[in-house]
Amino acid sequence: MMVKAPERITYTDGHSFCPGCGHGIAIRLIGEVLQELGREEEAIAVLDVACGGMPIDIWRYDTIEAAHGRPVPTAVGVKFTRPQNPVIAYLGDGAAYSIGIAETIHSARRNDNITVIVLNNCVFGMTGGQMSPTSLQGQVTSSSIHGKSMEEGGGTLDVVSLLNKMDIAYLARASFCDAANIRKAKKYIKRALEKQMQGAGYSLVELLSPCPTNWAMEPVKAAKYIKDTIMPVFPVGEFIGKEDASL
């Protein structure tokens, strides 16, 4: 990460993120990438509500707050009207894979030329830490107090498994568990946006992010939980588009 924050990231009114939350890291990385690509003036961000909507007070880009779970179709509409602009849909795993799963899949099926950034913390964050489609088997949440099971909650959704055979431009997953993985996350975000700028089509980057408040963990322990428990279930790396990436 850069020593100095990008010029279009400001915290003049503070922020609402919990200590150790991964949203602040994601906001910073996206800002750094847009600045390095020289596309801050043209960038359009489409946000979800709740935690996923908080960047609207921090990013100084043209920004739209969509209905819950609808940043992806909103971003598609924006891209149709502004095809020359880099368009980013930014949302959490609950929005992208629960209420918004149809939009996530069908946008990929069409290979829409947008970039989707999903923060996956395996819970619904703002509403109280309820079980989400990505909650792990056995994970205790506010709506799975005895641990998620196939009988109560079903399987764990893996977006890479869903999209890995689709004809899309780029698919990657990164982790916010330590500095080395955060650097990879930035590289993946940059590659995803470059694919869009090349007109290659749909790109999605999933970011395994800590949620210390809803996991009832200190931030350091939450980072370790990602590395030791979440990453074995959700392997990180580039899955589509690596071979012809420009970096």
C-alpha cells in the first residue's frame, strides 16, 4: 500500500467502520488502483446499503447507492450509458450471494463489462451477524447459535465454483489476513479493472475480510481466523484471466 492515502480518499467526517473491519482496507486499495491507473475522474462506483454503502462518505468519486443486493445490475445500467467509464460494483457477500445472487450470476453469464468487488466476511455484517450463504459449516452466528449445518442453513456457497467455468474476463479471490495477501489483493483489483478498460468483460474479485465485531474476536485473532479457518475453505488466487493479464 502507498504511504500517503490517495487524494480522493478523505475522512473529514470520520468513518463508521468497526475496529479491524476490512472495508477500510478495500476502500484504500481501490483508491490506490484508480489513482495509479489515472482513472479517478472517470470512475463510477455503485455501492450496496449498510456496511457496503459506507464508502460513499469517503470516496470522492461519482458514486451511486443502489438498493440492497442490486449494485451489480445498477452498475450494468451505468456501463451501458457510460461505456467509457470504469464502473465498479462494491458489495458484501450477503448482498452479492443472497438477495443479489441472480444478478451476480446473470451478469457473469452475459459477460457484462463491469468490475465486481465482493467483501466476504461469512456473515451479514450491519444487521447483526446473521448466517450468510458463505458462512462456514459449524460457524456460530446470531442466527445459527449451534453452528451452521446442512440441515439448518444448507451448504457453503463458493462463488469461484459457480463462475469458474463461465466465459468471463477475470475471477480472483484474495485475503486480508496479512500484508503479503493484502498486496496480492491490490494486484487482483488492478487486473480486474484493466480487463474492464480493455473491454474484455465481467471481472469479479472476492476479498476475504475480517468482521471482528460479529465474529466476537479481537482484530488480530480475526486475521488469524481468516488464514487458519476461512482460507482452507475458500482458496485464494487467480482463477480466470491470469494467463493474459497485463501485470
